[in-house]
Amino acid sequence: MKKLALLVITAMLFATAFTSCRDTKETSETEELIEEMREEGAEVEIKTDGDEKKIKMETEEKEVKIKTEEGETKIKVETDEDNS
């Protein structure tokens, strides 16, 4: 019984560690993109509706949309080269 309890606790710790690492990567990528766009002088629009968050950033050459919903982040980047 002691081994089973120890096994369950260890499994939970590993699951937490892997989940938190994944979230950190997504957050840092999003933060880096926001910082980069601000440095380029982008107009930033943030809309929040419940647990859904949309960020739209736009410069003359580049448009970035970030959508976060239920813990999932989707990033869409469009440049003038894409539209040609």
C-alpha cells in the first residue's frame, strides 16, 4: 500500500512538472512576440470575453493575432510578403 501511494504521488509530480513546462514555453513565446511588436511600434488591441482572450497587433508590414481559449494558445502571423 505504501508503494502504491508513493507511486501515485511521484506520477502526480511528474505530470505537474511536464504541464508547467509546456505552459511556460507558450507564455514566453507569446510575451516575446508582444514585446517584439511593441518595439516595432505596433498598435495593440486586447479583447477579453470570459476565458477567451484575443490580442491583435498591427504594423505597416506585419499583423499578429494571438487567441487564448481554455488554456490553448493560437498564434497567427501575417506579413506583407504573405499577401503579395
